[in-house]
Amino acid sequence: MDNYTQSDIDLMMSHINSTAREILNFATPYNMATIYLGMDALNKLKFNKIQPDHIILKPYLINNKK
């Protein structure tokens, strides 16, 4: 993890948490967090919603920036 900046990790988490999950009835963890935690918490955590057609769950999300 030493090779990644906090910005890289924030970006990865935004992509991961914007992915719909069957266990959440095809909602995203991001959407559930907005309900339970509110937008203020998500803004402080620097999580952003990624549109479904822009989600990247591959290493090149971060590695192509280096």
C-alpha cells in the first residue's frame, strides 16, 4: 500500500462502493451509506459516486496514473 496515495485509495473506494450488490437488492454501498450516514459523512470520507458505465475495477484505474 506504500505505493498508493490517499487520493488513489479514495478513488479506488469510490469505484468499489459505487458497484451494485445483489445482497443490497442491487443498490450500491454508496447509496446505502447516503441513507444511513448522510452526505456530510461521505464528503468527509472523500467518497464520490461513480456512474455505472464509468466504474473501473481493474488495476489500471490507479496504475495508469503512475
